[in-house]
Amino acid sequence: QVQLVESGGGLVQAGGSLRLSCAASGFTFSNYAMSWYRQAPGKEREWVASITNTGSSAGYAISLKGRFTISRDDAKNTVYLQMNSLKPEDTAVYYCSAVLSSRRSWGQGTQVTVSS
């Protein structure tokens, strides 16, 4: 069974950093691109970043480019999101995701709260 488990969220002050992790299981991790999404209170879920299956390329939401970095460690079946220079508007539940057999799978999410 596909499992995506996020961790690393928490409370951080504006300007601080946080590193999120997503542990994957139930599929051949190295064959799939991975993504991060987030959803703030009262807002739609939005795409944050994606990384190819090989880890050779990554893409970011324009507003986040330069502050966030996505990476993966296939030996650990884990994808990461390094978040720097955090702003209060980054406060959201962050979700790990992958498209498997034409269906998008999601983790349960991890809360990130950035205080001003």
C-alpha cells in the first residue's frame, strides 16, 4: 500500500528555516517524480515544488523560487523540502505527493506555522 508520511513541520519565526521530509513506501520510489504542495487556511491547495525521478531537475512556484529547495534521497525513499527565509504567508499544511498509476497520492500533511 502506498504511504507518504511527512514530518518536520512546526513553529518557526519569520526569517527562519525548516526542513520537511516525506518518507515513501509501497512503490518503487526511484521511478517517480515527487512534489510538495501546501494549503493555507481558507485557500486552495497550491503547488510548491517538484523533482524528477532522477533528481536531475526541479521546478518551483515562481513566488518561492530562491527560498525553497526540493531534493530526494532514493536510498532512503525520502523527498525533502528545505525552506529558508520563511514568511508568515508560508504558514500552511504541507503535503507530499506523487502520481502513481494515473492517480495522485497524498500524505497526511505536516503543519508549518511562521510567526512574525
